[in-house]
Amino acid sequence: MADRTHPDLILFNGRFATLDPAAPGVTAVAIRGGRFCARGPDAEMLALAGPQTRRIDLRGRLVLPGLVDNHTHVIRGGLSYNMELRWDGVRSLADAMSMLKDQAEVTPPPQWVRVVGGFTEHQFEEKRLPTLDEINAAAPDTPVFILHLYDRALLNAAALRAVGYDRTTPNPPGGEIQRDAAGNPTGLLLARPNAAILYATLAKGPKLPPEYQLNSTRHFLRELNRLGVTGVIDAGGGNQNYPEDYEIIAKLADEGQLTVRLAYNLFTQKPAEEKADFLAWTRTVKYRQGDDYFRHNGAGEMLVFSAADFEDFREPRPDLAPGMEDDLEGVVRILAENRWPWRMHATYDETISRALDVFEKVARDIPLEGIPWFFDHAETISERSIERVAALGGGVAVQHRMAYQGEFFAERYGARAAEATPPVARMIEAGIPVSAGTDATRVASYNPWVGLSWLVTGRTAGGLRVTPARNCLDRETALRMWTEKVAWFAGDDGRRGRIAPGMLADLTLPDRDYFACPEAEIAGIASDLTMVGGKVVWAAGHFAGLDETELPPPMPDWSPVRRWGGYGAPGLGLPVEAVARSCGCASACGVHGHDHAQAWGAGLPVSDLKSFWGALGCACWAV
């Protein structure tokens, strides 16, 4: 029986950055029922303890509210995380290519080696991408797909064969298949500026079966916990269909296995059928349907395809179709009538200005007060558009895309134009809701500390200072954009983002002092202790023994996550023999585990993943 008198947990001997002016620096907090119930000096909090109260000594360490990403693609990213070789945070191309070569040697057919975004060529010491010749030499037989931001993909010869691209394959609208003098594809795919060709090609690769997708999503959430993330807003995504592609995350929510709070937006899927999507969804889904761990958050980031601009700064800004306003108005009226919040992808002010014309027109008929609508990205939003957003009661969710594309933006538009792209400090000054996120996992890394570093230092992941000091944020303001300021965007204003009584008990203890460490170290921070609802979901270092998460190893056994881990590839340099062979899945042989690579290469009927003889059955039956 729950003790409703005493706290469940007391954290003491800490330094809590509460972000609450009423109590800016307490040393202890008490938690009951998943929420903070009290805070103050150690002696006062410890006096609240009962017989069942747990106590954790924080050893004088700094504690922050849990970080919340205002725009990410966790649902989509989780389904494939275990299959992806992440170059996020890897500092040299030589290391990245060594990882690729080693992964190609252990990846069984018909699987691919996939590097699906989250990095920029400028983060490498060499300041370049690999050549196609280098990729083919590293992986002559295993298909390799490398996505760089939203601008290009690199495929080796094996991948070109796997996807069936040859001299007869036409270029899709807005995309280019680069060809040699004989007309044969070279392996370079370019967004010109539409990234559809990149995603359509990636979609041709094998997918994990549901059991593995569950495991993959859990490992992705744990990786976010490792970085201090306790909540996200999922912005939907192309080909992320509702409700089919939400079944895995919903199952984890039903089973109480989510370690990150997730609010999701519904993203329209088919051009010219957007109104049908939202009419159907507003009949069957209620805003905020769900609970504090998994909940509906409105529409977007795609509302109508005709209003979508593209964020490939290597290409000229695209002009939107003349009829965009009519398409957008039809959808926004449906959302406003149903009191659904919406978010809208908009890179350029030209898009924002035209969208505001529509929003203002709808607002003349349907009051928008109480509906938290906002623009995403807004890299080139103008002063006039900021004023219009403020007058209409909207917000702007910015992401750290310039940390990955700042060099390309400055090259096209000039260093002066990049100085306030986006104008974060000015938007805050104007009083509109502004928060921060990543837009992970393809266009940028999911690491929140890269985003905090960019806000504070103005530097890209490659070290270029694109934002001068006068336009940067101080560390506390930047932290608020990752904590309390995100709450409005998730319909949680006043419920989370600070360490205060009544707030959800989500927190992180960074591995170094965020407020005091050198600026150059901010991007390298990880968490030594992450709690969601008062439960430990990640612990390391001195606190490692507190970890309450039971999680099988990454599945399948050849998963890059087993070898290298997540951001920064913490497993870089380990011998291949260190990779565990047993996948730990439910049908594994208790004696032999699963050697999928050997099974797939055995020449036996193992391609059907659902059959008894498939490679998901015990490997000892297939060799």
C-alpha cells in the first residue's frame, strides 16, 4: 500500500538548478507519486522521510530539470536505431570509415550498413565526406547507404544493385541520380532540393521485425536518457503512417516501458489528401488523448504538402506553389474548429509570411486563443513576422540545424546573414514562446548538448562561429529553452520543466557542471543520473548501481549499437571480438544464442523471418 504521508524518495546533498526564482538553489528535494512534493535544505527534507523512503546522496553534484526536445522523430528513429551506424559526434572521417568497414564485415545479407544522418562533414578533422571509391573499397559486397543531412546520399555499388538503380532509372521531381559519362548511376543521390529521393531509396532497405523494433526503440530511448533527455515531442514524419507506425511505441507505453515522455503530432501523408487525413483524425483522436508518458499533441509538422519548403541550404530557396494558401486554409480551419494545436514546418520567412496570412484570415472567424500553434525551424524569420506571430498568440520552436548546416548557409547567403539565423534572442525579447530541440535523427543529431552548445557559443559542430556573442544566449536562458519553455509546446505549461512542488519529477545530473565547465565542453556532456517520474532510467559512474532499467542487448546480434553505442561512438577502438554474439531475443537458443550472420550466410532457407527456419530461429538449426 502506497505511503501517502511520507516521500517515496529524497535526493539530498545536491545543488539543484530549480529554474524557479522562488527557490533558485536548494540542496534537497522530496518526491512522491512521480512528482516533486517538497524542496529545501538537507535536514528539512530528510526529516520528511518515513520507513519506506529511499535516500540518494548526490555528493554535492549539480542537478538540472530533465531536458525535453521540442522537435524530434523518435517514433520513426526508434524503429531502425539498432540497424544504424551512427556517426554522430565522431571527430574524424578515418574513424568513421573504419567503423563502416568493420560493420560491413559483420552485417549479413540482405542487410545494409546505414549511416542515416545526424552528422556533418564539417565535424570531421578532414572536413569532407568519403568518396564513392573509398566507400566501395571499405564495403565491396555489403550494401552501404550514407545520408548526409537533407542534401545527399552516398550508395556503394552493392546498394545500387540492391535498390535496382541503373541507366534507365529516371530522376524523380526535385531529385537527381548522378551519372557517369556512360549514363550509369555513380552512387550519389542529390536533393534538388526535395529529399524525397533520399527517403524513397532508404525505404527500399530491409526492416526489423516487430520484436526487434521494440528492442530497438527501447535502446534509442535509453540512449536519450544517457544524455539527460526525459521528454520529447515527436513531429511525425514522411511515410510515418498513423496508427500503423505508432503500434510499437504504443505497445511500450501500454506495458509501462517508456523511459521518455512522448507527445506526438500527426503528420499528413499524401499530397492533395491532407483535408481527408485531418477530418478523419479529428473524429477519432482527441487532443491530449493519452497520459503523461504517451499523449497526442495536435497536427503537423506537415499540414499540407504545397506549403512545405526545404532546408537544404546548398540549394536555392524553393518558391511555394501559388495555390498554397487555399490548401493550408482548408486544413487550419479543421484544426481550429476542433481546437487542435498545430505546428508547421517553415524554414524561410517567405513561407512564414504567407502562412501567417492564412492564420490571420482563419482567426477572424475562429478565435485562436487557447490553441498553442507554432512554426518549426524559422531560420530566416523576419522582424515583421515575429511581430505577427506575437500578435496572433503563436510560438516558434527552433532546432540546432544550423549547428550542422551553418557552413552551408553562410556560403550561400553570407556570414552576415548567418549571424541571427534563427534570431533566437530577438524572438525571446519579443515575448513569444520559444523553445529548443534537434530535428533528429536525420538532419541533425539527437544530442541535446550540441543544441545547448550552439545556443551558448554560436558555433557549429565543425567549430565555425556563425552567431556572434551579442546574439548568443547565456547558459541559464539556453537551459530554460530545453526545459520549462518546451512545456507550452507540449500542452504542459506549469506541469514540468522546473524543480518545484507539483511538477513532474524529471531530472538529470550532468557528468560535469553545465554552468561552470568551459564552453568547449558543453557539447560533450552526458548524464550520470537521469530520472523520469522519480524513477532512475539511467545511471553511470558513482551512481551506476541505482539503474533500475532491465533491457536485453541490442537486437539483432550484428547491430552497430552493440559495438559502438550511440553519440560519439563510445565503443570506437574495441576489437570486433568484443561484440556479443547472443541477441537475447525471446526465441534465442539458451545454449547457442543466435549467430544470425552465420545463419544468413549458410545457404539455407533463412530469408523468411517469420518461418521456423528463419534467421530469427535458433542459429543451431540453420548451420
